[in-house]
Amino acid sequence: MEKKNLILLICTVLSFFTVFAVNAVNIVIPTIASEFYMSNIVQNWVTIIFLLVVAVLSIPAGQISGKYGLKKVTIISIILFIVISIVNVCVTSQEQFLACRFILGIALSFINVTSMAMIVSAFPPQERGKALGINITGVYVGLSLSPVLGGILNYNLGWRSVVLFGVPFLFVILALLLTRIDEEWISFENVSLDLKGSFTYAIGMVLFMYGFTILNTQLGIILTILGVIILVVFGLIELRQANPVFDIRFFKNHKFLSANFASLCAYLATYAVTTILNYHLQYIKGFDSQTAGIILLVAPLCQVVLAPIAGRLSDRFVPQILAAIGMGLGTVSLFLFSSLNAGTSMEFLIVAMVIYGVAFGLFSPPNTNVIMGSVPPKDTSAASAAVATMRSVGQAMSMGILTLVFAFIMGDVPIIAEYYPLLITSCQITCVICVVLCIASVFASLVGMKSNENLN
């Protein structure tokens, strides 16, 4: 196999298992919540704590991996992933479970950055969209199979089998990296790490994200405002750094700025949908995890089919138009989801899920191609970090919106039949909020189309 294609295969498999690690566990959260007596708020934090760590580390991960080598950092991250997965099956409390999710987030934050940067480094610009489309297909295959495999494994073997599922495959990937890949792709070898910027960003992001999830309290408001202030300070620090952990000047490029903002809004609008649908199917409709997982296959299956097609089209046509069409369809699907209730038919739900799957399948590869193609080749790890950060921040804040609505409407309670009407109302309100965010993503994509800037 040609070296660049082997790299693409390795990174695509890694993309699959990073998605599986998040989404397969999401489908079994009701089972985990029952074993560890989690409330509705804590249930959401199983996902949020993972995404928060990824959001905090994605930016410094770009500089660290560029300095010490994409391959080396990937290997270390895979080893950490394997070890913590094994530890995770031995936990006996919700605190221990959340701690494992925290450490897993550290490993996957680096894998998210390095896998995409390796692909961009290995493929020439004229083949990049196609390669990224295939890689993102790995993400969507993960999205497709995660609920199905997670549900089946949980139903027959328990949630611990879900956590361990990826370990044997990652041993194989580890062996391939050690024996078949020679390149390290070191782009920042003589660059000192921006520790001041990294710590400032981390503190600001943690305060902002945590404060956002408890924005219904006075402490939440204070922490959110403080987080924003510190992130502004981070931006000012970076402008004065000779070797910033993230070059804020990238955002002077309108193409880079608009595509990242479109990505942020898209993930803000769509990520909580899977959790909403999972809760709807398992709590409101009463399906077991195996059946719910099979039904949840619909949307990501559409994404799997469309992602490589959209990737190839983004090499030939204006990618921002494809991205805007995708988020336009996303707006329609979220409007439909906002009417879900106990009496909603399965036919209605399936149609809405198909539209949702088509929407994101059209959006993500072209938008990623715009971001990665708008920076110089030497800065691909930084651009990859931006992609990972927009994704993880958007996903975490999407779950934060759902958690915040839960806090306002339901309070901190277990999800039992008594509170199902409030659960339905909470999910409907969240979907309405997400409709607005989808519309913002459409406009951001179209704004970027007007820019002819290209830093390659």
C-alpha cells in the first residue's frame, strides 16, 4: 500500500474510534446512570467533561504535536487511550467514571489534532479534499456504528464491553505506526512552547465552559464573564508572542474566520440532537439500548454516504455553497425535532433524521477543506487544532445548552416517568435554540464565500 494511503487508513481508523469512544458511551448513559445513581445533570456531564478537556487541550495540542512530531504524539496518546480504557472498566463510583472520561479526553484531544494534520501533510492540495472526505467518512461510520454496536454490546454484555471495544484495534494501529511509518512531521522543532498562552487559554476556557453549564446561578454568570475576560487576555498575549500557541492573526483571513465560525455554530446546533433523540427513544418511547441504537443509525448512515461525495465536490466547486446548503437542511431538521413528543410517530422521526444526516454530510467535509486550505502548509497542525477546537467547543456548549435548559425546566433530578413531560419540554426548547444557531452557520458559510484569501 502506498505510504500516504496507509496514513489515511490509520487516521481514518483513529477518527472512527475517537468518535466511538464518545458516542457509544452516550447510548449507554441511561445504564451507567442507573448503576451509579446519576441525576439528569450528572448524566450530561459524562459527555461534557470529555468534550471540555478536548476543547481546552486542542489548541496547545497543535503546537506540542508540531514541536515533538505528529507520529510520536499520536503513539503516546494511543497508549494513554488503551490504559485508561482498561482502568475505566474497574470503576465503582460516578466520580471515578468521570475521572476516567477526563483522562480519556486528554488522549483524544491530541489524536484529533494529529490525525488530521498527518493527512494534510501527506497529501498534496489537489487531493486534500478527497482525503479529508474519506477521513471524515471514518467519523461518520463511527457515528453510524457507535449507537448500534454500543447498544448491542450493552444489551448483551454490559457497558464495560463498550468501553473496551476499541482496545484491540488500537493495538493494531499502534503496531502500524511503529513499524510502517517513518515520518515525524515536525514543523515547530526550534520553536519554544507558549506556556503562558496555553495556561491562560486553559483557565479561560474551563471557567467559561463550566460557568456556561450553570448559567442559571449567580456563580455561573460570574464564571462565564470571568472566562470571557481571560480568553480576551489570551488573545492579547498571543498577538505579542513570537511563537504563539495559536496564531490569532489567522482570523484576519476571512475565509479561515468564517469557516471556523460556521463550524462552531454547526456543532453548537447539532451535537445535543443525538442525546435528545437517545433520551426520547429510551425514556419517552421505552426502547432498550439495542433498539434505540439501531434507530439512531439512520442519520449517521446518511452522513457516511454523503461525506466522501461532498469531499470530492469541494475540490471542484465552491465549498462554502455546499456547506451552506447542508446547514440549511440542518435548520429544517431541527425545526422538525422541536415538535417531538410522546405521540410523535416513528415515520416522522425517521424522515427528520434522514434530513439531519444529509445536512451534516454535506456540511462538514467542504467546511473542513476551507479551513485546512486557508493556511500555509507549515501551519497545518495549527489549523487542525482550530478544527478540533471549534468541534469540541461547539459540542461541549451544545450539551451545555441542553444541561442549562434541564436546570431551568427540570432541576437536578433523576430522569424517571414523573419528570418525562418536563424532559420533553426541555428537549423542544433546546431544539428551537439550535434552529437559530443553524441559521447563523448558513450565513457564516456564505460570508466566507466572498473572500478570495488563500495563504497557501
